[in-house]
Amino acid sequence: MNKSMINGKEMILKQDDLEKKLIHFLREDLNLTGTKNGCEIGVCGSCTVLLDNQAVKSCVKKVSHIVDKELITIEGLEGPQGELHPLQQAFIDAGAIQCGFCTPGMVLSSHAFLLKNKNPSREDMRRALKGYLCRCTGYQQIVDAVELAAKSY
Amino acid sequence: MKKAWRNDAYSKVTGRAQFTDDMKLQGMLHCVPVYSQKYIHCKIKGLTGLEEAAAIKGVVRVITHKDIPGKANFGQIVQDYFMLTVDRIRCEGDVIALVVAESREQAIEAATLIEVIGEELPLLLDPQQAMADEKNLIHPGKGSNIINHHKIRRGGDIDTILADCDKVLQRSYYTGHVEHGYLEAETALCHERPDGVMEVRGSMQHPFSTRRFVASLLGCPLADVEIVGNPTGGGFGGKDDTAAMVCARAALAAKLCGRPVKMTYKREWSIRESYKRHPYKLEYTIGLKGKMIHAVKVKMLADGGAYTSVTPWVTWRSTVQCCGPYQVENVHCDVYGVHTNNIFTGAMRGFGAPQVDFSVEQWVEDCAQALDMDPLEFRRINMVTQDCETITHQKLDNHIVSLEEVMDKALEISDYVNKSKQNSHGSFKSKQSFSSGKSDAPVAYDKLYGIGLAISYRGCSLGAEGMDFCSAIINCQFDGSILLEVGIHENGQGAESAMIKLLQRELGVKQDRIRYNRPSTSHIPDGGTTVASRGTLMGGGAVVHAVENLKKIIASSVYEKLQCSVEEVKIDQDKVYGPRVTMSWEEAMHQMFLNSDYPYAFGVFQAPKVDWDEETGRGNAYFTWGYSCQIAEVEVDLKQGKVQLIGVSAVHDAGKVVDMDMIKGQVYGGFTQGYGMGIMEDIGLKEGRIVHNNFNKYKIPRSTDMPDFKVEFIQNPDPNSPSGAKGIGEPALEIAAAATANALHNALGKRFDHYPMILEKEK
Ligand code: FES
Ligand code: FES
């Protein structure tokens, strides 16, 4: 039996679903629509999810990739009572959100990055976010948000 | 740190925000567009594959123009765009049919079976040739391929005047198509309600324009269509016509199938079909007398592509601002919009200004060089000043003309004068280390350095382009909470939050009382499109007027309780009071309930009158103007052919600032788009086809392309704007490419006459 932990809950994956694109499975079948589709070819990062705390682009992955792994989408980052993760709060406080379409991917990729990098410089942050497009913010307030949140990791 | 605040931030950071494609309706079908893979310009003799497509499993209906109950053609100015083609294909993005199926995959599969039986027509891809061609007309009914011609005739015979100048320069510039690149592609979700109203949700910038497109295609009154606002994943001017057509097509499918229909675009369809920024060809002849720009003769050709869209308005702004922010005695300007078989072009943040600014801000420096003058000094001598006259004879006396102050501030925060001593001018001679703004590390020896500047003035809001008015509704509840609705649209820029902040500031109540109620088109009058940086200016004006009305209503209801006259009633700090008695806001609202008075007000802001004479190009084109200066610093690695932006400073006079975090976000994002346009963005147009149809090939700036910015504001509250604000969305973008061009010139010692300014790798 194929299993996966999705946002902290164990889920049994149907054989028929394994070949589906992960992004469609999440959005259409599980209604996890915080995962956005910006390009569907793996270059914009809007569809980012965490697989065992690694940021991956769900538009270029199949459901079979999540077997026996722990998957977190933007819906799974906040606490059980809906408390915001410090990084989410930092995105709000730093004014890093405009249209918000890139935001879930930005938050999750920054989260994966901060888990591994304790004292990153702004340059490191910019490098880490290179694979994630934002057309609205010019990135400055996003980098501000990551910097602000870095302290709580 | 002061914390930023937005009403939609929580929903967006948690993934709860429901963009249109995130929603589903019971029994929903999926609709996809069909394009011709063969033709770009042809007469349509018929369609093949319709039956085969209809036979694919899951397909519910194949729709062609024959199924349209209303009109197939529509447009904001000229109704020359066919939402489904009838007898011609005019560009690659034309939609020949729709397929509706139970699943999107099924619809996509069926769509590949449909093609046009066509009779090929000659391709007109060059505006110059298209303009001259009187035989091959893209719209045969129009008699010519010219969309519009705007002009300015100021002073005497321009050729005689130029001949009399001390020095004459000639310069030509070319600019490319630019894609908006909003991260959320077009999407719509429509269903016909039991009451017969077509309810439309979608990603768009202008719900009222969308409503017109939908009603026209369905052949029904405006009141039978309700556009419900959803979050929009970026617009930048690009979610008007095309986004509206996607909604209209989905509505048509919902009507014909009797079921809810979703239509969500793939990125490739979005880039193929959506309008772009106009490519321009600009030819300037500049005559200098003494230290002054004495005469300018300019001709611009804008490639409008296959359809009119808002080309006449875009090119009008280029006309009014054709000499940049400079005073010029003699101007002879001709601006043409021309049809070609390229993708059509329309509104994009900047709206006809970036092309002009890119040119003017470069030739201004060439003029200074020709006179052996400092370009800053040359700008100071020629720029618009308080009470001066613009090239269209508008006297700038109704607001503070702060251009020089804005420029000085930018020079100061960027340390421009000192840094410009380090400009490489094409040689590696200046090798001293200096602060690059990014770190204090010395700059490597094999890179060239340049710092460059550009300035602009920009007419605010629509000007003589169109009707300019907007309304707001404040509906206070008897428990003290407040509902606010404004006739502008949240595109992601924070318009709703700005309106809340303004209401809070003007009314004098706590912000957390206020809930923004995103209005549908059935709830508030048409407030015009949220473009032209007019959201804060026009919507804010309406809010301020609604507050004025509301205060009167409250005062005349509660004055007796406050034991004072109506005139003595004040509202501030969440209190309603007179000289003797004070009530809390809640008490006042409750009192109004007891008095059977509604604390409800409607407010309207009509833009002050503007005027324009098409023949002479004379008029008060805009009711007020904003001022900007941006400075870019670049490092160029010639071996790699790579430009790295290492510093940006921007100063704007956008009037009174409503929210510092949001306005800065506009500048960061606007500059970044303008920089992308200047340096990398290329749709890869080949014979009328867009080759760069996704973000792998259509490159937009990434985090590593951008440095940290320094941004400041000169805040002169504008007397013509009730809220004092003027707008920032477009000023933020329009001179970024020009500043970068000047920085590149100072690094390389040569000029680019076109954008994108892509360097070749050294061989
Ligand atoms: S949607 Fe997956 S990377 Fe763009
Ligand atoms: S906030 Fe709009 S794309 Fe990032």
C-alpha cells in the first residue's frame, strides 16, 4: 500500500493516482488550492511544496514521488489552531505580499532554506529564492521578510 | 520595526485566498480556446474537425461564432476584436472556437482536432510597411491600416526653426513587445443563476469593462450580468481586454451548456493571446539654441497589432509627454498607431510613457555632451518648473512642481555625483575600489561600472483619454462596525487596504472597525478601470467625499444629544463630540439607530476638467502631474555578456502617501518590471509568432537580478486630489529602463538605441 503524510495526516494513495501530476492531485483532488500554478514547467515556483522539508515544484513531480514521504503545503504550515508560522507573520509584517500569487511558494521555499541555513546574508537569501518568480514586489520586502524570520529558526 | 498591514495578507499567506481557479462549482464544465496552428492572417472558408472534436469522450459542446447570441465583435474604443473569429484570422492569438468538456484534459485533446480552412493573406509585420500599404488591409472596412494619428504643433514651421538652431541632433530608437507577466494567468468561472443573471468571477482589472464584454457577447443588458470580484494575481494593465474576453467566452459556454463553466488559461495560451506593451519606433530631431532645447521634431510609430484595443489612448500619452519633462518652445510631433498582424497591444503599466522616456532621457544626455555640459546642469536648465508652460500650453500652476527637488534628493541618496566619477566609459581605467552599494568589497577589475539617471513627469489618471469618475459607499452599522465599498479594483497592489487607511484617517475612527466589502458590478456604479495609477487618486477622492457626506449625516443626527449645534460636532480618535458632551463612536452609532437615521453615505469624485485639441495638440491634458527620478548602478561583465544591477535609488513625488510600506512595494515592483523590460524581456517574435511563450524563455527579473533599493518620497499633498495622493504604479516603472540605459552608457561608453538591451558575449 502506498502511503504519504500530507500536512501531518497519513494518507493512502490510490494506484490510479500515482501517475497524476502532483500539482493537479493537490489542487483538484485534495482541494489544497494554496499551491498555485504559474507556468506548469518548473520555472516559476508558485507550485512549491515541501517534501521531507525540501522545496520541490509540484508541477514537475508525480504523485508517485510522495510515496513514503512527508509532504507539506502552505495549508500545513500554520499551527493546529490557525496560528501563523513566524515566517508567515514575517511576510505580513514586512509588507512582502502584493497579489499573493507567488506567496505560498515563496513562504515554503524560504522555510526550507531557513531550516538549513542559520545565519544567512541577504545575498544568500536572494540566491535561495532565485527559482521563485514574483512579478509584483521586486523581491525587496520578500528578502526583508526572510531576514526578519531568520531569527526565529 | 513598524509592521505593515493589509486586509488580504492573512488569507494570502495561508493559502486561503480563493483565486478564481481555486474555486469549483457543482457540475462545473471546463472550456478551452482553439487556435489555428496554420494561419496568422487568412480568410476563413470554414472549420474542420468540429464533429471529430465533439465526438471525443467527455466533450459536451464545441462552440463557434455561429452560436453567439449577441455580437462576436467588441472593443473598448473600436469594436474590431472578434471574441470568436468570423471571417478572418488576423494574428496568432485569434480564437477560432471553444471546446467545452467534463474535464480540462478532454477539452484540450479535442481542441487539437479543430483547424481552419483558410485562404492565406499577406503578412504585414512591419508597422512602417503596414502604414504605407493601401492594398492589403487588416481591417478592410477601415480604409487604411492606421489606427490613429495624434499631433502637436507648437511654434512655427519646424524645419525652418531647426535650420536656425545652433546644433541639431538626430536620434532613432526602437522598443520591443513586453508581456505583463502576471503570475496568475487569465481565468474565469461563470454560471447562470436561477434569476437569469450571468454570474461571472475571474481574474481581471476592470469588472465593469468585463461586464460590457460579457453582455455584448451574450446580447443581454448590463444588469443581467454580475461580475463578482475575486483576488487577482497581478494585472499591470494587462487584465483588461483579454481577461474580459476569457470571462465572456466562459459565460457564453455556461449559457449554451446550462452548467457552470471554468476557463483557466495555460501560460502558453496567456502569452499567445494577451495583448502586450506597444513596440515603438521613435525618430527625434532636436535643435539646440544656447543651452536650451529650442525645437523638437518627432515621429513615432506604435505597433498596435491586429486590434485597436486602447492604442489611441496609449499613443495619446506618448504625444502629450513626447519631450519628457522639458520645456520646449517649438514642437512638431506626430504619433501613429498602426495595425499589423502581430499580437495586438494595449494597456501596460507605464502606458506609452516608457518608450518615450527611454528615448528622451538618452538624447538629453547626448545634447549635454554636444554642448560639453554636465547632463544634470542641462536638465536643470530645461526641465519643467513652477508655473511654467508644458509643450501643450498647460500652465503648471495648480500644484507644486517638485521635479528639481525630486532629482536633488535622488542625487543625494545615491551619492550620484561622487559615484559618477567612477564611470568606466568603456575602458577599465578606473579601478579604484568603491562602495557598490551592495558591499564594501572592491569591484573586480574585469568589470565595467556605470551609474545612470532618468527623470520624468507624468500626467495623473486618465487625462483627456476618457471619462474619469469614481464612487464610494460607507455603510456604518449600528454596533459601530463599518462597511466600505469603492468602485476600484484590487489587482494585488493593495488598493483595498489603501482605501481602508484613508477612511480611517479621514473619518477619525479605529482601523479595525472597517471591513472592505469588495463590491460586485451590481452593487456600486461603474468607477472606471483601475489603471493609470488612478486607484488611490480617484477611489481615494471618492472616499474622502463620502466621509464629508457621512460626517454631515452623523452631525445632524446626534447634535441634540451632544448639546451643541450641527456645525460643532466633531469626530476624531474614535469619538463623536461637541464642546460639552462626548460620545464613543459606538454610542453615536447606537444613537443614530434610536433616531432612525442611517449612518450611510455615498461619495463621488469627478476628475477636474481637462481639455485637448486634436488638431494643434493644445490643452490642459491632465489635471495634475507627478514627478520622479530614478538612478541605476550597473556592473558589466563583457566576457560573459552580463549586466548586474548593483544599486537603485528612487525618489517620487506621488503626493501625500497613504501607506509607506505599500507605496514602497509599488516602487520596488515597478522599477523591477521596467528594468526587466529594459534589459531582458523579449517575446521572441518570429514571423508574427511568439516563440517565448513561457517563463523559461520569456525571462523576467529574479531575486538575484535585483539589489536592495533606496526609496524616498517628496510629499506634496496635491490640491486637486481630495486625499492629497497622486498615484505611483506607473511613475515607478516608466524611467527604470531609461536610467539603466544611461548607466550602461556610462559603463560601456556606447548607447543602446533599443530595448531589451541584451549584450552579446565577447567572442
Ligand atoms: S507552476 Fe510549477 S514551477 Fe511554475
Ligand atoms: S506578490 Fe504578485 S507575484 Fe509575488
